[in-house]
Amino acid sequence: MPRNPIDPQLVSAIRESARPLAGSGRDYDALLERIGDSRFVLLGEASHGTHEFYRERARITQRLIREKGFTAVAVEADWPDAYRVNRYVKGFGPDHDAIESLDDFQRFPLWMWRNADVLNFIGWLREHNEHLPRDERIGFYGVDLYSLYASLDAVIRYLEGVDKALAAEARRRYACFDHFREDPQDYGHAAWRGDSCEQEVVHQLQEIRKRAGELKQKDGRAAAEDYFYAEQNARLVESAERYYRTMFEGGASSWNLRDRHMSETIDQLAGFLERHGPGAKIVVWEHNSHLGDARATERVDEGELNVGQLLRERHPEETFLVGFTTNSGTVTAASWWGGNAERKRVRPALPDSYEALFHEVGLPRFWLPLGDGGEAVSGLDEARLERAIGVIYRPETERMSHYFHARLPRQFDAVLHFDETRAVEPLERTPHWTTGEPPETYPSGL
């Protein structure tokens, strides 16, 4: 017996409040009205491998850019990898097409950003920017912190172009990491045993910031943007060093460090855009688990915080959070970290979940406002299960590995539900993905 049996009256109230999505250009008129003057619009996803989530985030983002004056897209990706895309969409990178601009995305999971939906959006953004003055072009930025070595190499390359002596000093400091290039987690083990590079990365960041004035004086805006790119890479190296150093401590420390870094990068980006352009209005693409306010989930009991919570706290009247859910379909995911991309069947949602409740509404696609205090919202406020599929999906342990309790109306300002979804299409379709969709009966049990 479900702990929260599905109440027919609640289903009816949700159906009354739901806004069906017909695939037309007017689908999100009312959502944009609710977003209003928000400067930070956070668009989530319930998995890292669902076509509809990527497609609809792109549709909403395009309207925010065209109609609301949004100036940047910040995504759950590494800073240097996404910055290559940023150069391409703004028209000043060396890449000849959108697919080439994605070539730096070589870290697992490849399909998360090397997929058909991202490729289409990047192509659209490049075309949109061609009609804008250079200083007003929309950027594409990564806010994650896994790119330890790519970022420290980027700092050295930048300094080589502006100050050879500073570059040599940076190379000396960052040499502390040379023994761990095969796997940054090896550095985490070493740091946990007391062999840390903490002082080196802190001193390098301090040195770059101390010399900011002279480094940015080379040739105006281009030099300012190049400096900002390098400074953020140096800051990322510092955060990544702390992340790998704390990941073996247990608890929420490494999660919180990562989400603090991502939220601070968004704020740093906003500050840069305010100083050097027409303003800062940023769309953020990340997983629901990062963007839905952590205070509305059971994870708060474990001491976790996240990007959505932090931005709400810092910008309470300017942040709008949108979650995404699905009941069933297929998803691109791996069976273990570093594994091959597979097209997996998503089990129908568990009976105690929000996803199962939305399935009962009977609409194939809809969005639901969560901030109006109506009957549907009040009925949703009791804690229910919510599903989260990351880059790994293990349906055989789904209840334990992919569900947590949440209070949806406190977690998001709106939610989009797509009852049956399909796997995002990787640019590299391996045999594991092409033949990987399991039969309807798999798996037979938990």
C-alpha cells in the first residue's frame, strides 16, 4: 500500500491547474509571465539523458533570450570545455561548425553535452548572435569543477601570452599535481594522506588577482574577457583541489563544495557581464538535484545544500526554479561510472511518487505553476518520492539509488511533466546505445 495513495480529488485539482503543452510557439506564454523580471532562471532535468528535457530547456531559453533579454546560458559542464563553445557561438573562436566546438567535451559522460539537442541549440545560438553587436552576444559557460588539469593548463597558456615569468611561476606551482594526471581521484587519496597542493593553488589564484590590473590592460574588452576566463580557471583549480581533497571525508562536504563553486561561478559571471555589457540575466541548465531548493528535500537532514537554495538565498526576488519530471520511456545512461552510454528503459514511476501522481492526470505533456497557493499546490505539499536519474541508471535498485523525498511546491516555482520520454541521442552512437534498449519486461523486480 503506498504511503501516499493517489487521491482522485488531488488528481482533478492538478488537471485543472495544469497547462498542456501542445508543441506550439505559445506553450510557455504563461510561464514567461510568471518568470517576470527574474534575473536567474534555473531549468532542471530529472535525468542527464532525456531528449525532451534538453529540447524544452532550449525552447524556453530561446524565448528568454529573445523576449526577456537574457544574456548568458550557464550549464553543468566544465568551464574550459564550455568556453570553447562560448567562443564559437560569439563568432570569435577557430571552430568552423557547432560540432567542432564540442570537441573539448571528452570526459565521461560524453553524451551529456555531445548530443543532438545541444548541437541544435548551439547552432541556433550562433545564428542568433550573428545579428547582434559583439559586446551583446549571448554567451555559453560551464560552472562545474571537474576540469582540474584542463583548467591549470589553461591558466599557464594564458600567462604565456601576457607574462612569461608569471607563466613559469604558475608552471612551478601546478607541478605539484604532475604525479596524478592519470586520475584526479589519485590526488584525493594523496591529499587525504597529507600530501596536499593546497598552498600552491591558493597562492596562484592570489597572484593572478593581485596582477589583474596590468593583465587586463592589453587591449580593452578582449583582454578583460581573456583575464576573466583565466581567473575563473585558477579559481576552479583551487575549488577542484579542495573537492578532491574532501571527497574521501564522507558526508556532504564534497557535494556542498561543488554546489557552492557552481553558484559562486554564476555570481562571478553575473558580475562580469554587469561590468562589461548591457546587463546580466542568466539561464542555468543543471540537474533537478542541483537546482531544486535542497531545503525542500530529505537531503537537508544530511547537511546538503545546492545551487538553487544558494541563489534563492542570495537573490530571493530574482531567482525562478523550474523542475522536470517523467513517468516512463527510455534514457541514455551508463550502468557504472565511466561505462558505455546505453539506451535504457525507464521503469514506470513508483506509486508514492510525484511522477506517478502526474501520470494519473492523463495529459501527455504539461507544466504546473507551483506558487499560486491553489488547491493543487496545497495537495502537493505533503512529502512524496521524487526520481533522480543522473549519468548512471540502475533500475534494479531504483528505490534506493534514484528516489528521495521532497516537497515539490517548496522545491520549485514550476514543474514540467512529460509522461513518456525518449533517450537523448549521443553524437557517438556506440553499439551499446544502438542495441541497448531493453525489452518491455526488463527488469522484473527491484
